[in-house]
Amino acid sequence: MLKVVIATDGPYGERAFENIKKEFETEFIELEQPTSMFIDEIDIPEDALAKIKDANILITYTQHPDLTLDLVDMVNKDVDYIIVAAWRGEGFKNQLERYENVTCPYIMCELEGNGNAVFDEFTSKIGKPKVNIKLEDGKIADITVERSSPCGSTTFVTDYILDKYSNSSDLDEMATEAGLKLQHYPCRAAKMRLFSDEECKKEMASGFHRDAFEEAMK
């Protein structure tokens, strides 16, 4: 089974852990955030490092740039794929993505397969939202989440839509409302990066969910 490790040095990553562990063997590792912005050496406990190196997928929510960079340097040859969820600036992103098995998504719910077998297995269940809608007599009988955003917002939206539209045959605005409902989910993606546009990210996440429900209705 695919092994996923989520590493954090702050308040982010727990919600992704709770959601991803429903699909894959997942471990949550809390690392100590360095107290200085610029330091010469990062100390990662050996037991934590060993668990990370044993993973197929590493997702970093570490916010200290030196910790993120050193961690990627240490484990990129051992881990099949690394997803850097928290990063600051295009220069830092480019520095991390010089490794072929590292990606720094603008927003975590944009993840899709890229041809790497391990990454594709992960993104078959986690990433850009995808749902399947079952209709009976023109009404929604059931909705299955085939691929969930890492934070779990896809299930949040799906539960709302299923509850509201299960007895209605007027589905013209359903997909649009799915996108709007996402706005009520406390998305924290923008707060993980400096100089980021929170509204832009929420609009992107809304669009992904609207599109998922539109596609499911075709």
C-alpha cells in the first residue's frame, strides 16, 4: 500500500492528514520549527527522518524555508515523490522543483496525474476534485467522491449538495452552487504562503468544485 507522510512545523497539515489517511497509510510528523529565519544547520530527529525516507509520498507543510529545503535535500533520493504544500516565492519554488520528483502546487486541490506511477496512484484519490453523480427519475440519488481535495472540502460540498438536491429535479444551478458552497469551507491554503492572494485561491477552489459537478452531470 502507498505510504504517505505529512511533515509540518506549525499549524498546517492536520486536516489533510485526517482526510488522506482514509485512502492511504498516512503518518503525521511534527518537526520543530527553527527559531531563526536563517540558520546554518537543520536538526531533524533520526527517527522522524527514517519514517520520512520510508514514505512513497512526502507532503511538506513546513513553513521555515531552510527546514523545507534541507528536508527535500535529505530525502528526495529516498522518497518517490515530494509535494511541497507551503512555499514562498517563485525563486524558492524553482529551487525546489529542480528535483524531478518535487512539485510545488499553487493550490493543493489542483493536483492531477503527471505520468509518475506513484504520484498518479496518489492523485487518483487525492487532488483535483472529481465526483460521480447517480440520477434516478431526474433527481440526485447519490454522489460519490472519486477524488477529494486534500483538505476534505469536496466531501463538505458533496454532503451539502446531496442534502439539498436529493428531492429536486431542478439541477440547472446545482454545479454553480457547489462552487459557491466551497466558499463556506475554511480553506487555509492562501495563509500558508507569503504575498499570496487568498481570494484568488478560493476562487480557484470554487471553480474546481463547480467544474467537477458540471462534468459529473454530463
